[in-house]
Amino acid sequence: MSKGTTRKTTKSGEALQLKKLRESLSLSQQALSNLLGVSLQTIWRWENQEFEFNPKLLNLIPILHSEKVPDWCESTKKSRADVTTLLSHVKGCEQCQMVLFYLDLKTK
Ligand SMILES: [Zn+2]
């Protein structure tokens, strides 16, 4: 798929960001697919705008690349909140959303 006529304007920036991020971390598409646990074809499709991806991925990749995993924010860790409380908290908390995104990616 070439750049130009079929470009989906809303996602092209993100697809390019993904590719640049991957390259800046010196990851091949294969290495990134291993890191995320998705197929090589999926990576290709993300970068070529055939599949949309959650922009949170752009924040998750550097975390995983440094051999860490996303973690709940301090307030969630301290509060031992029940699910209902956690759900309402997560809506406004980027850090906790990242954990859920990671769990979702890894449990599919
Ligand atoms: Zn939080």
C-alpha cells in the first residue's frame, strides 16, 4: 500500500509514529511482534494503516522494551479498591488505563 490516495488521514500519523518508535528502539518488525505477542502480519498492517491500533500502544512499547510491565498508580496500589471503585478511578487515570490495555493485549 503506497502513501497517497488511500491514506486514512486520522491514523497515518500514528502509523508513522509506530514505525519511527520501533526504529528508534532498533526493533525489527519481528522483534516488536515478539515483544507484544502479536503476529508479524499485525505489525505490518499497523504500520501500513490496514489495521487501526490503540494509540496507547505507542506508550506501552517503550515500557516493555525496557523489560518492565505497566503498573497501577500509587493511589490504586494503596487503596486496594474494589472493582467498582477501581473502574471509576481508571476512567480518569492514564497510568491505570495502561495496565488494563496491557492486560487486554496479553490475554487475547
Ligand atoms: Zn490510577
